[in-house]
Amino acid sequence: MCISASASYGFFPCQCVTTTFDYASSNEVMAKLKDAGTIITNQTKRDIGDQWKSLSNEERQKYKDVAEVAKAELAKQQDLFRAESKEVKRKLQNRISLKSIVGIVNKLSADQRSAVEAIGLGGILQLRCTFLNHALCKWLVGNFDPVSRSLTVHGRSYVVTKSHVEECLGINGQGNVIELESHTKIDSCLEVLKNVGFTKGVVQLKDLRQYLEKTSEADDVFKTIFALYILGCFLCPNTKAGVTRSFMKAVSDVREMGKQNWAKLTLQFLCKGIQYQRDNHHVPPSGCLFLLVVFYLERVSPSVKPSIRKLPSLVVWGDDEIRSVLHQFDKIGGYDSEGVVVHFTEVGDASGKEGGLSQISTADVQTMTSTFVTVAALLLRQNMFMSNLLGTEMKCNPQE
């Protein structure tokens, strides 16, 4: 029979063996007794305690030392379990704020909406989604190659181009290339940014949001602040709570804002952010993760659906639509399950040679092969029939 160490040592196992007893925790001893069909009474507990008390201090210390080692090992395992659990539940830290943008857009006047259109950001006015599914975003980021700018899912690889960004988000994809510079001169913006508390080269997103929520103006100040807010919390978000001076050049000349290539900037920033995450482990990715969500949902479906498209694509994907599709994915095993059968929506590639589908899936190859075999069999059967028919005619009409 096993005799316990003090009950204060809980369930930490003891591997020391004597000629008579294997001293372990009282809980372990009683568990073994129960397994053997022994009825545990108060007297049994007292007997176990008495046998522990009968040990000398040296003998007790031996088991105490073992218990401490086991306790330390258990603590390590618990820390590892907590870390793994936290890793699973951890959300992607990203300052993208869909809900606040939708709230601002819904209150804009007709003049303000026209002003947004004039600076090349008109697609934002049709944004309906207010949340990001972090699990989906994390999976898409893991399957995106920032070097080739391609998203590889379910055996297919799609190259993402600035034209796709323009189609998905409805922002200008032509014109001036925006270079992000940390030492940009922003003298022309200083007067405007005084309205939103610009300090130490940074303007806080909350200050920009509060201004947009209150103002009824549709002037150059509104255009500048709206563009900065959209850059900081939608097109080029990171983990910081403010917009730095590197973005100021893009909004320094209001007259040129409508000619800025917002789509190319958005794609470059996303690729740079994901690459930085790959190079620096456990760093949250920067960039418009919502772009990847829309790009993916426009091309992959858990069920067959008509290929009717609306542009910009973000107008299609509101909260209910995204939840519905994810629910359908769950029914077939989940979008991230290996071997899950999905349906591909063949969208037109408005970018010409610039991008689109770059790889045919295994399922497509199998379908094509099966079709080819069927057609070949039909042709062979037809040839055999014609050959037999021809032979019969020749017998009926022999040449002289």
C-alpha cells in the first residue's frame, strides 16, 4: 500500500520507493485506494497521517525535496499552458477601426460626401462592415506572401495588385505615387493640424475622429483631416494610436489629393507590414487586413453562388454577409481545414496582365482530366461506329 506525505503537498507525485512504502501525496494515496475498491473513512485518513508523522525529519525532508521539484515542474507546465492559451486567444493588434469609420460616414452631409469623392476616397462612403474577424485575418496573413504579393488558399494563388485594391475598396488607383518619408516638411499642414492637437510630429487618431464627428464643414480642412484619419485607421493602420508625419506629404496639397494613388500606397504598406511581422516574430501585422478579407471572400465561397459583382466590393460585405459566409464555412469544416471543398468565383481581372489567378488547383486538374477522358471515350466510340458502318457498306458494294 502507498503511504502519503503530508496532505499539504497536494497532488505533486513522489517517485521515491522504499522496501515497504511508496510515499506520495495523500490525494494520490486515497485515489489508489479508491481504485482498488477500498472505502476511504476518516480512520483511513488518520492512519495515513499517523504514518507520515512516524517518519523522521530526514525521511520527511527527502519527500519534501521531491515535492518541491515536482511543484516547480508543474509551475513550468502551467506557465506553458497559459502561454499557449493566450496565443490561441490573442487578437491581432491593429488600429483599423471599421465601426468608427462607418459611424462617421453615415453622418456626413451631401457636401462632405462630395468632398470625400473629390479626394479619391469615395469607396469608403459605402463601407458597411463594422468588425474584423481576427481568426480569419490571422489565417489570411499567414497565407499571404508579401514579396510576390500573392494570397495562396485552397490550392490556388492569387496575385494582389493595386487594381484589385481599387476594386475592393473603391479608392483611386491611378496618379501620383505616394512616398512615405519620416522627415517630410509639413509647413503647409501645420495650420490645419492645429485644430486636432498636432504635437511632436504625431496627431492622435481620437482627436481626428472627434473633429470629424462634430464638424459640418466640407472645406480643405475637412478633406485633410478625413484623409489622415482614413490613412491611420483603415488604409495604413499600425499598432500606434496616432498618425505620424510620414503621411503628411500625401495630404499637404489638397488640390493634388484627388490625384494620389491611394490603392498603391495601401498595398505597399500592407506588404511592408506583413514582411516586418515575418522578420520580427510576435509583432502584429500593419496594414489594411480588411482588404485581404474582401479579396478572399470575393474569390472563394463555401457554396455555389452567382458571379454577380458590385464595385467597390466592400459594399457587398457587411457584418451579416460575412458572418453568414463564415457560418457556412464552419458547416463544411472551416475555411482553414485541410482538404475542405470550396467553390471558386471566377471574377474578371480588370488589371489585365498585372495579376489574377496564377495557379490551377488540384481539383480543377482532376475535373479537367475527367472531362477529357469522357470526351475521348465518346470520340473513340464514334470512330468505332463509323468504322463498322464503313466496313458494312464496303461489303455491300464490292469494287469490281
